[in-house]
Amino acid sequence: MASGSSSGIVHSETFTPDADGTLVVTINYDCQGTDGSDWGSSFTSHAFCTQDGTTTNATAVPMSTGRLSQTVRGIFEVVSGLSCEIGIYGTISGAVAASWWNVHITAELIKR
């Protein structure tokens, strides 16, 4: 992501659940923020789920100024038959920049 205050989808996947249930989304990735505070609020990542026009965000995780591997996780309620977008969302604020690499998304649907 370029420097300045910005946010957006870093990587996502779309699918349609075949049953109502709880979706557990785990995302592993490498990341690094620059020119901000290490482990502060300058750059964060979180898992998200969008279904039927509603987006639910998991807890934001701060990033380091050194490249490292991280994992974020989100638990979302989903309904069958409606397209669902899941992924990782990044936010930066101030005169900073951030990068993400090697993003791997795993989703497990626990049917009701």
C-alpha cells in the first residue's frame, strides 16, 4: 500500500457456502510496515468476511517495521447460497507504507 492514510483489501477469495454455519478464516502472510511506530497503530491487518453486502471485521493486528510472518483469524456467521468474500484487509495511517507477501487463506465451515 502506498504511503498516507489508506485502507483496502490486500487479498481475498470468493465462494458460496453450501450450508449455514460458522466460518473460521485463518490467514498466514508475511508483512512489513515502514516509517511508523513498531507494533503501533500506524499499520494493521485484519481478516474480514463480506456476505449479502455486509462486511464483518475481525480484530486488527499491528505490524512490525521488520519483515515477519503473521497470522490473523476471524470467526464469522454465514448463510448458505449467498456469495461470500473473505480475506485480509490492511490499514495504514500517517506518512507510512506497508507491504504484504505470501498470503495464504484457509477457511473452515462448521455447519449448523
